[in-house]
Amino acid sequence: MNDDFLFAEDDGEEAPIAESKWKILIVDDEPEVHNITKLVLSDFEFDEGSLELVSAFSAGEAKSMLENGKDADFAVAIVDVVMETSHAGLEFVQWVREEINNHKIRLILRTGQPGEAPEENVIRDYDINDYKNKTELTALRLKTLFYSALRGYRDILTIERHRQGLEKIIAASSEFIECDSLTQFASAILKQVALVLGIESKSIICCAAAKENGGASSAVNILAMNQGACEKHQLSESEQLPSLVNDRLEQALQRKRSIYAEDYFIGYFTTKRGTENLLYVAQDQNLAPMQHNLLEFFANNIAVAHENLKLREVIKESQKELSYVIGEAVEMRSKETGSHVKRVAHFSYLLACKYGLSEYEAEMIKLASPLHDVGKVGIPDNVLNKPGKHDADEWKVMQTHARIGFDMLRRTDNPILQLGATIAHQHHEKWNGKGYPGNLKKEEIHIAGRITALADVFDALGSKRCYKEAWPSEEILNLISQERGEHFDPELVDILLNNIEEFSAIRAAYPDPS
């Protein structure tokens, strides 16, 4: 054994372990080897961190340590080949890699009996990082070995953290895609920034902003903002950004690029439409280079997701307006007001929500219900606008509007128009099976048809028509009650009657023109 190993370590009490220490596992059945190794490495430092040297005197003891959650984060294990058996070290290495699937820890085999495990065979057959004869490990060579091993472990951790960060970014992107509103989008940004950085949200200051192409320098829209535990998803006109944050955002806008500072980051991205997007993140300690890189990727995803959400909102608004325009055109031909279709849309949405449908399903019914009478475009004027009661032949003609509307809308892949086709076809069916055109009953009628049927009649009775005056509220509610379980789904009737104030508020919000 080399003279450098002839010194024993003081057995005094160890100092408390700091977070900046690299955990090293020494696995050897000779106590002297532990003492000498600890002595040689007592002043060893790597990346401003010292070593925490932990001893195991058998392969079995080392396994227990690696199986223990709090002791599983060893950076390096230097393992003797011959311990309780002649191949205990080799079996331990195999167990680490194959049984507990730990590929981060750097494994160094050393032996005082090289004949027991020939070097070439061991390096070829076992997933180790180095193999040394104890007699060749001088103090200098041992330190050199640990520099190399710790660099490998550090790089693996860096790659692993990048991988985990990218996985979090991908997961965050999925959540962004599922957002249906800017409010949900803001909440997702604030939550996901903390997850990507791996720190608590209360420890960071975060602000996401966007500036439309061609806007004034002050026209920066705050998408999301938090300061510590106080989250602000939408700021009122009287609320402003802290001056420091505002100045830094302006700096990024002027430079037209991201800013990497020690204690804060500003991601700057422009979209195809020219919108400038900013993500500001700061914390009470310096950001690591890896965190800067992850935030750069994340900021880009936020920009793209925000653009897509805005486009979806434009499309949704366009679809809603188109439904209203078509419905209103039919109402105008019937010499009725366009407010009817808007009220029916809002009545239907409220019924759907209180019935227990999802937000998506309720919104779809709201968008499709204005199309319920679109088939009236195929009804002759003398029948459609007859001031008195229809005779038997005229009534048959009038009933065909349900089928006409269905035929008009069903030949499309658009889900709103498909639902509109169903509503147009079924909103005159009755719960008791005595409606038209299919004499459907109860749950045979699509829920959207049942909802629109009640919303349509409730509004029509309270509105003036060419053939009648508006009914008083009391008479309307009496008729709705009488038709519970006959014309209308009884559960929907109960919802309307038990929440009549909310439905009355909708009528008041969308009155017919004077």
C-alpha cells in the first residue's frame, strides 16, 4: 500500500451536513480503507461543494442505504470487489443498475485482489465508471478520479433537470391548450412557471404581458401577474405594474430580445401576427443558467399558446355572431325581433349549466340554439306571417320547418351546426311523445332539443307576435307548470321555476325594441 495511505483520520464528531455537499458512499470491509479515504478527501472541493463521506462495511449495508429514500442521492460510490463474498462488489453494481435502476450514481470499483475480477472482464460486463487497483490509488490519483466522477454526475444531473424541466413545459403546454378563457390562461401561467422552476409560487414574482402590433408604447396588456402569494389575473385600469417591473419590460421591448440577468429573466417573443409577448420572472436569489434556458422555452410556448387562444376566441365570437345573424334573419322574415334568439341562447345556456352539463356542452348549446327556427326560411310568407290561427293544411306546412332546418344544417362537419341541426329537428318534440316531426318522447329527445324547447316557449309566450300579445309572467309560469311532464322535461321545468329570477334578469337584459 502506498505511503500516502498511512495516515489515520481523527475520529472526532462530524460537522453538520450542508446542502452544498456531494454525498459519497465508501463500500469496503476494511475500516482502515475508510479512514484513509476520508483523510485524503477531507479538504476536497468540487463546484464550491465539499464531500459528505458515508461508510458501508458490506454490500448488504450499502444496499440498505441506497434503498432508503433520504440516502438515495449519492453522487459516487467507490466499491470494493471482495467483501462478504468474492464477488459482492460486482453483485452490488449489478443490483444498483438493474434492480433499483439507478443510472445516475457514478460507480467506481477498486480491489486489492485483481485476480478475483480481471479488469477487462469487469469493465466489459458491468456498468461501472472506473476500475482501480488499490495499490495504484495514490492521494493525487484518488482526487483525480473523484473530479472525473463528480463531473460526470453533475452533467447527468444537469441533463436530468433539463429533461424534467422540458417535461414540465410540455405538460404546461397541454394545460394551455385546454384553457377556454384568458382568465384560465392567466392562472395556468402563474402555476406552471413555479412548477418549471421547481420552486414555490410565493417565492417568485411573475408577470406575463403582450403588446399588440402597432400599439402605443404604453399599450401593454397584462395577461397574468403575481407578487408573492398575491395573484392578480386581471388588473383594473387604476392598478399598474410596479415601476421596477414596468421599466424592465420596457427595456426588453426596446431591445426586441430576451434579457438574462442574475436575479431576473425577461423572455421576449413575437408571433406571426406581430404581437410582442413578454414573460418576467424574478426571485429573491439568483436564477441558474438552466432556469434561464427553461424559461426561454417556456416563454415561447406562452406566446404561441396566447396567440392560439386569442384566435380561438375570435373564431368562437365569429361563430356566435353568425348564429345570431342567421337566427335574427329568420326572425326578421317572421316580422319578429332578433332579441328572441339572443334570449333563447342565454336561457338555454343557463338551463344547461343548472342541469349539470359541462361548460363546453352548455356553451355549444348556447351557440347552436339560435338556429332552432332556421327552417322557417322555407315556409311561404302567407303561412309564416298569418295573423290568425293556421288551418289543418297550413299547420302541416308550418311543421315542415323542423325538417327543413335539419336538412339545411346536417351536411357539415362543424359541431355547432351539427348540434343546430339536432335542435332544429327536435325542439318541437314533446316529453309525452305528442310532438313533431318524429313523435319522440322523454330521453329519446336530445337534451339540447329539450332545453331549447323550454327556452323557446318560455320566451315566445312573453313576447309579442303577429298573432298574439305578450303573456303576463304569472300566466306563463302557470302554463309551464301545467306542461311539466307533458310538453317539457320535468327536471328542466323545476330548474326554470326555482331560478325564475335569473331567467327574468336575462329577459330584462335583452328587451325587444320599442
